[in-house]
Amino acid sequence: MNGGQRYGAPRAPASTCRDGVGRRRFVQSGLWLAASTGSLAQSVLARVAPPAYSVDDVLAAITSPARASDRVRVELPERVEDGAVVPVTVTADLEDVRALYVLTDMNPMPIAAHFRLAAGVAPRIAVRIKLAGSGYVYGAAQRSDGLYWAAVATEVIAGGCS
Amino acid sequence: MTNPIRIRSRRRDGGVDVVVLMLHPMESGLRTDADGRLIPPHYIVDATVRVNERLVLDARLGIAVSRDPLLQFRLEDAPPGAVIRVHWRDSHGEQQEAEATLA
């Protein structure tokens, strides 16, 4: 799988959690909402039916319009030995970015983290996330005129399914 | 006892690059121990960064963030010597805070 930047058409999730039933058990356990990243994610998830989610639906639910954009850059390794610790950097070459999001299409929860930025904070954030398997990692920048996103594929050898 | 929040900053090209390390297990509740029992969830829910008491970053983390979250960001208009304060709250209701002086 190449690590090229991707903009455009939606794509089905690449793989399930390495722990087989992890995703289904997680959803059924109700941890799904309890473990969400705050009330915003909960309101987003209320509009997206578990367990199968479409990242494009999630992006549109964060704010619309959600556009693929080459002004957003997502940096992460093309190949990951250990999915438990994957460094990701999201940078937006845009003015007045209010929030940055990191999303994935292979984890139980689509939104890995999000950050609200005050004025004077550069539209760039680096964080380390867990990836359950190979797939796409998305970065999104929110402004008053909508959401701008990009996605990069990564191959994960040992899923960080936790 | 190691400070569970470490803050490092470096002034570069008119701004300040900040690195924050927050020691925390970030247990998702999905992992099982050697006996097959689920390890209970325990993870940072949110973290805030203030510079001279002004909120600059409000982070929502969760189970997809790796153990010992490491955040890196850049402040464009923070003066040298400004006080940076990092605070987090986790799923157990525990809180932690640390302060440093910006480069």
C-alpha cells in the first residue's frame, strides 16, 4: 500500500481490529459512546450508525461542507511496525483554523483526537495515536467556511488494537 | 516522583515550538490481561493549554491516543517568559496540572 496523499472519493475500511471481535464487542459494550472524545464526538456519533461508519459521513457531521483539500497535509509513517504508537502530524496551510481533527477508518472510533485552537496557535498539531490495522489516517481542519481534509494510507504490521 | 506532565519549549523563527508529554496509561478498555480479563478503561479525556491564563489549545483525547500522550504544537505570538499551564482530566475523574515558563 503506498503512502500517497489522498483526496477525493470515499473508501471502505481496510481491515478490522486485529483482535477479531474487538470492534463488535466494543460497540455492544456501550463503551462506544462512553469512550468518545467528548460531547462533540458524541453528537457526531449520534448521527452516524455504529458499528460500520463512513469517515466521509463523520467528516460531514463535524461540519459541512467537508472538502478534500491539498492545503491539508497529514504526515505519518507509510509502514508501522507497532500500531500502538503511531506519530501523526496534521498541518493546514489555511488561515483562521479553529480546530484540527485526526480520524481513522480502521479503529472502533473514527475520531482519534481533536483540538480547538485559539488565535495565535499555528494550524499544526502532532500527536501519537493507536491504529488497529492498515488503512487511512485523516487530518481535517475546521474553519468558519467548513472542513478541509486529507488522508494518507499506512500499512500496520502489528495492530495497536487497544 | 517524576512530574507526570513535562513541558518543553523552543523559540524558533518568531514563534515557540512546544512539546507536552503527559504520562498516562491511556487504557482503552479493549485490552485483556494474561488471564483474559478486560483491563478497565483509564484515559485522558481532555487537556488544556493556557498561556498567561489565556486558553490556547483545548484537546479532546481518548482511547485512540497512545500511552503517554505526546503533543506538539506551535505558538506564534507568545512572549518569552510567558507562563504556560497544561491541565488534563481523565476518565476516572483524576486531574493533573503543570506549569512552565516559555522560551
